[in-house]
Amino acid sequence: MPNINQTIEVRAFGPSNESSDQTGRGDPVHANSSMTAETEPTRYEFIDSRELGRRLAVPTSWIRDQVRARSQDPLPHVNFGKYVRFLWGSPLLELWIRRRIVVGNNRRVERVR
């Protein structure tokens, strides 16, 4: 079976640090910007539902259910026709996982009789 896990490189572009153009006029929108014109590339890995299920220790069928449109909070994914892939390490996927972290127990504590 061929390896479908691939790494992609994403480059983020932002406004330059220069506050004026060649004519000396300032750019009021980007005058106070501290972003560079090009930031370091971020690497994400394309993985399929089987690999995501393995990494999250859940069944592949559960992953597919979370991608469906009827899901209340669908998993962030990329559609390539009939193929669904996930960007492992992406901020959207990490945020989706963080929303499921349970910090405490919401059951009322009562005295045992």
C-alpha cells in the first residue's frame, strides 16, 4: 500500500515593515505593523481518517462520523473529491481537539448514604 502521509509547507504572508513606498507616502494601514513580509513556513502533514483515528486512539468510523455535515462541530478537513484528508498539526485541528478537553467533572457531589 503506498504511503499517503505527506507533509506540506504553508507560507504565511503579511504586510511588510516598511511604512512608506518609493514616493515617501506612508501607508496608514500598515504603518505600525511589526510583521515581516514573509514568515517562516509552517509544516503540516496530510493524513487520512485511518491515521487520524490511530493517532487519537479512536475508531475510523468515529472519525468519519465527525466529518459529516450533520455533525454539530465537524472535524476540520480537506476534501479532494471523494478523498478526505486532515492537516495534522494545523491550528484548526488542535483547536477542535482542545474544545473536547474535559477539565473537571460536572456531576454534583452528594453524600453517599
